[in-house]
Amino acid sequence: MVSPGFDVAGLQRALGKELRGSVASDARSRALYAADGSNYRAVPDLVVVPADQEDLAVAVSLAAAGGAPVVLRGGGTSMAGNAIGGVVIDGSRHVNRIVEIDAERRRAVVEPGVVLTHLLAAARPYGLAFGADPSSGSRATLGGMIANNACGAHSVAWGTTADNLLGLDLVLADGTRLTVDGAELRGERAGGIERALHELVERNELLIRRRFGQFSRQISGYALHRLLPEYGFEVARLLAGSEGGFAATLQATVALTPLPAAKVLCVLGFADSITSADCVPIVLRHGPLTMESINSDLVERLPTEVRESAVQAGLPAGRAWLLVELGGADEAAAAEAARQLIEELRDSGSPATASLVTDAGAQVVLWRCRTDAAGLATRRADGAEAWGGWEDAAVPPARLGAYLRGLDEILSRHGLSGASYGHFGEGCIHMRIDFDLLSRRGLTTYRAFVEQATDLVVELGGSVSGEHGDGRARSELLARMYGADGVRLFGELKRIWDPGGVMNPHMIVDPSPVDVGIRHQGAAKDRKLLTIFDYPADDHDFAQAQRRCVGIGKCRQASGGVMCPSYQVTREELHSTRGRAHLLWEMLEGDLITDGWRSTEVRDALDLCLSCKGCQSDCPVNVDMATYKAEFTHHHYAHRPWARPLSHWSMGWLPLWSRFASHAPRLANWFAASRLVKRLGGIATEREVPAFATETFSAWFVARSKKVGARGKVLLWPDTFTNYFAPEIGRAAVEVLEAAGYEVVLPAKGVCCGLTWVSTGQLGTARRVMERSLAILAPHLAAGTPIVGLEPSCTAALRQELPDLLAGNPLAAAVAASTQTFSEFLSKANWEPPQVGGAALVQTHCHQHAVLGFDADRQLMKAAGIEAEIPDSGCCGLAGNFGFERDHYAVSKSIGERVLLPAVRAADPATEIIADGFSCRTQITHATNRHPVHLAQLLAAALPQEK
């Protein structure tokens, strides 16, 4: 690594004395912030997390005075590589207050770390929104959006971030405070800066007028046109898009936009993206609020249930689609506007298919196809990797078709392909291309491509960045776009604001080559580790699996979805899926995290991972942190059993201890309840250990009278939790399955899916347990007997972990193919369930959400007349052994208290609480006065009683 060129230790001491926040130089902190959402890596020298605005200002001035490069960072979602290196100051953690919402004047005052969705939520009760809304809005901060002049889906109607920026409170590199209120500057250096800006414009007015502000998505470079007289000398809006190169934002005043009374979504289908681009001018005449593009390459990579839901919601026939949102005074007016658009398209001879979607829920489903595109595009349909790098160029919308045709020719010339999507209404295309960024030859091709694509964009009057800024990815290309005289102006402008050149240097001005600093050029790409899991979706390569995370940061959203529950409580980058993925990748890189599988940095980052699997489904690139954690934990403690946490022995071996306990359950319960046993087992003393049943499910089943079903046999999986702790659920399931006409059978001997050993990283034992179970199941598999699981985590293990750990074993693949959830089996059985009726609050188990799907449960509950409310609560927080462990109890409870537990307490006493997962039921029982049930129990209770 290159020497920083300043006294890092001295600056750290100075910052440590002055700041109330934190300053760190340890390997873990630097590794966490070495990458963002781009292809680049630049290890920071220090990481500063200021406590508030004043701390942020002090950090900037001290770092600048010490000659350090100052890099401001928000959500770290930059796709251009402009939030890495130097002294990284992360304002997202604490400098994130919404200071004021002024509904009457339609404006808000915010600190730079405010996440966009938080501002939108605060403004929504007033019927207002912030106009720019990038798809990363659930984690993008206003400070980062200002720095990059973010745009988003609604900018076609409501403008970019710059268009909605009214004023800024700034700190300059020398510590000077400056307030910019539109065109007015106030502060110690205000007069000098204002005179210098006017003088710059007077000398270069013709050049500025000819080169800048040519169309709405000309985001590249500095927005010098904002200083022209016809723009009113908009200094605040000049600063938008300056990428932190002029000053640091302490506070911003932004305009808020009135929301339309009603919105409808018109979805247009085309044979290809070029055909859809050709009709953009027609659509623009109808004043759409948004006009977004997706294509079949992306839609076909969506999870099956999402893709099917999209078709049901109104996705028409086609291979490329435009999502066109129109507003109106009411739904009828909005729908009429959409019908007029469709009619004009037909009159024009356009081949578009069309669907008008008025239902809000259906619109959400269709928009997910677009919002997940950035992640989906990182892999080709065949699994090959694809990257940003030519990610968001834009041209005037009327020239979009010509741009796409020219781009296809350049891609073909270099043997490349890419999935495109984006803001067609403003001529901005996002694209991930299958560049080879792992070899020198591939980088040569990459450079040739971006240079030729830049020339195409310039020829069409476009911009190499239409949204995400220039950063490392595009700054070098600005000379081809603006010429030497335009680039000279950028240098002059930066010197007016930042004479020392310390504010995010080498962005826009004095750039590095676009092919330098690519993070995949290091040692990580060549490390071929022997692993226990197979990683079939990643070419059987653990390193390729770690390249899945490209820093999009959806795991940093503060609410909604399943991932990442620990981040949603702590809000620490370390506890996000992205943070953990970055540290695993840095472990492979080896220059910061140097001790491989023995890394304590990685171990500590994974410590609060609940193995909920939420990231496997909610992450657009399907990062599977639960699997990576199990793999790492296995190797971390290999040949060191004494180093393992006590809970790995107490709860990791739960199936074995349960088997022993079943011989004397009352004695076992007495021992398990003692504080001493809890301490010896690493279990939180606050937790009540679930009691072993006096009779196991399998013992009950053997003793009962056998019933023959006319519809054939079904094997009911006797998981550890049902068998030893909740046999009443197994009994209920048998009743229901027999009522449906099936003969229920159990394995001849005790079986186990191995889940508890997997989740504690004891993979050798897990494989042996699985192999034994497969041998017992072999006759049933040969007979084609379906397997039904009751516990979602165990059922998911049979479907996923079993074939992954026993790759190549045909019995493992057969079990995965034969295993169904209780609801899946009954939903396919053409069986009419009893009418349960009533309302129910339903907690979806996180493994079911991520691996199995929940649609069958919805269908079965609906058929049974159950009015199901399914809160967006994410993981319950217990997550198997996690919530029982001594050091995790507080986090476990905090996760449950986010949504689930308050919802249960607020539920009407007559409302049933349904939770199929043992962990979910346990968490609810421990924290509320309600006793949840499994769906099988409700159905069994409603069956007609035999006379």
C-alpha cells in the first residue's frame, strides 16, 4: 500500500483529543471502508465517525490542516468510486437529523446523513416528497445525493437533487463556515469566493454557455452553467455534483414537492430496448412522472415468485418494458391520462403492448422489478459476472435509440454483453457489462470500450455520467467530453473553493486513469480455497461468491424486509451484510486482514449475523451470508475445539442432547432450568429454556393406530423441535394430512437435517448426520414418497444445505426435490381445508421467506377463511441458537421489539398468532402473554370431529 504522505498517527491523536465521535486506524475499520458501490478499492488511512455537526466540522478542518485527503461518506453506495481513500468521514451514523419540515413553505432542513426514505416518510403526512428519488433511496443519504447530484425515477417531472436544493451550510477545508442561500453567500470567505466566481464566469461565459447545461442529465463535471445570469448565479446548485471536492455539507435546505392526488402505472411492452427507446418522445408529450426501463434479461433473474407476481400484477407481453407513471387529481383522471397515452402510441404505429395498473399493491410488485435491477444485472443469465464501469451515461432522450444502437455495435466489437435498464425518460441508461476485470488483457478491453463509448456519447451530445457522478470511473473521460479548455475551468473552480486540493482529491480534477485501482486486481481473485460447501452458483469458487457483493447496500436499509436484522438495530456498517461481505473479501485479499480463516476481525463481524438467510433473498445479488458464516466458522475453529463458544456445544448438539433427554424429560428440564447449566452452556440467564415434552412425537406416532390413506403415503419429517419440544404440532399435522386422505409415515429411525451443526459451523459433523439420514430415507425416496416438513428452518435445510454440503450425492438431490412445506403439500393436494375463519397475525419464518417461499401458506390460509395479517417484521430475533446465547440476548430482544413483539401485544385477544417456526414461537412466548400456534394446529382444531 502507498504511503499516505502525512502524519497519520499525529492526526489520529489530534482528532482523538478534539472529537466526541470515534477515529480508527485498525485493520477492520479500514477494510470496512476500503470499497463502496464501485469497482474500485482505496484503503483509507483513518475512519472518522463524528458525533454531530460540530464534530464533522472539526474533523474536516483538522484533517485538512494536517494535509490529509478528506473524503466525506454517506451510505457508501457510490458507483463511481468517489467515497473511498484518505481520511473517510462517515456522517451517516450520527449527523442525520431532520431539523425541520416546513410544510407551508414546502421545504425541509436536513443534516447530510439523513437517509432519503426517512425524509420521504417525514414529508408524506403533509402530502410532500423530495423530488429526486434514486432506487438506492432506502440507504442513500442526502449528503451523498447532493455530492453526486442524484436524480432517480421522478426527476423527469420533479428534477434532480440540484433542482431541489435551496441552501447549504458548509465548512471549508480551512475551517471557515459558509452559508449558501441560493445565490447569496454569507461567511468569512464569502466575498472572496463570490468575486472569484463572477470573474471566472465573465472570462469564460461563451465557453460555459456552449458546453454546459445542454440537457437535464448532463451530470458530469461541475455545473458551471448554474453561475450564468439566466440561472440566477445559483451557487448552492453549483455545489451539487461537486463530489465533496469544494466543501463539506453540515446542513442542507431542500425543496419539497407536492405529491399527486392519484397515480397509475402504465406498463408498455416491446420486442427490445431499442424499440422502446424510439417511442420515448411520444410518451414525454404526456407529462409522465416517471418513465423507467427494464428488460427480460433482468426480469428472468428475479425470484420465481416475484416474476410470477409481476405477470399477475400486469406485466404485459414483451422482452423490454417501460414503466410509465402518470398522475392526476384523482384515479379516474390519472387513468384517463394513461389511456390517452396508449391511444397515441397505437395511432403512431408503435408495436407496444400495454397494461394499465391502478392497484397500489400491484404497482409495488412491478416497481420491484426495476429497483432490484442494479443487483440483478451484476450476473448474466448464465451466472457470469458483470460490472459497472460504463454504468450511467446519458444522452438527450430524442437520441436514445441512436445511442443504444451505437452501444450495441461497440459491445459486439469487443465481444461484450450487458443488461440495460434505467431512466429512459431522460435518456439515462444504467448497464452492467461482462467486463473481465480480473486480468490485464480484460482491463485493456475495458479501457478501449469506455473510450469508444465516451466518443459515442459526446457525438450525440450526451454526458458520460447521467446520475452517479464521475469519481474514479469517469473523471479521466471528462477531457474527451469537455476538451482541454473545459477541464481547465474545473481546475480553476476547485482552486477557488479548495486551494490546498485536500477535499476529495482526484475526483473530476487531476484524475487517475479509469483502469487504476480496480479492486479485483489483487490477490483475492487467485485464492482457491478448499471449502466444505460447494457454491454451485459461483463456479464452485468461494472467492467468486465473495465478489457477489458490489456494495449496493440494500442491507443498510433501516426498516422493512428481512435483511439485515442486526444492522437495523445497531446501524453499524460492521453489522450490515455488505460490511461482513467486504471483510470476507479483504480476508482473501490478505494485505489488511492477514490471518485468513483465523481472522478475529471477520469472526467479530460475523458474530451478530443471525444466519436468518434474509440476504439470500432480499439482497439483489443474493449474497448468502448464513452459508459464508458457517463456512468461515468451520475453518476458524478447525482443530481448535476448545476455542469454540460454549453455545456451539450446548445448542449446536441439541439434537443429540434432546435424544438423551427424552429418556428422562422431567429430570432434563430441571437441570436445563438451572442458572449454572445455562452458564456452562453459554445461554443467557434471562432466557427460559424450552421444556422437553414428556412424550416425543415419534413415540406417540409409533403407539397410535395406523391409518391407511387412499391418496398414498407422505413422510412427515420429525424435526428435533417438533419431536422433542412441540409434539402437539406433529400430532395436529398427522390429523390434517390424514383428513386430506394420506397415509402418514415416519422414518424407521431417528433422522436429522443437521441444521444446528451447520449454523454453528460444525460442518463435518453436519455432513455425517446428513449422510446417516439419507441412508434411512433411501427406501422412501426409491418409492417416490413426498417429504413434508413442519419446521421451516429444518425444511429449508433439507432443500438447500443438504444438497450443498453433499454435492454429487443423488440421494441429497432427491431429498431436496421431494421436500415440501406443510402448506405447499396441501395446496397442491386439491384438498378443501376446514373453515377456520377469524383473524390471525402471522409471523413468517425468515428461512421460509428466503428459501421456501410463503405463497402456499397465504393460499391455504385464504382457503381456510383465515384473514391473515402478515407484518413486515423481518426476523423474530431469536434465530435458533442466536437469541439464546449470552452475548446476543440484548440484540435478539431489540430485533424482536422493532415490529413483531409490539404487533403481537397490540393484536386483539381474539386474533390468533400464527408462527410456524419454533424460534418465532419461543421469542413471542418469552416476550408477550400470547401463545402462538402452528398453522397445522388451527386446521386440526377445525376438522370435523369423528363420532
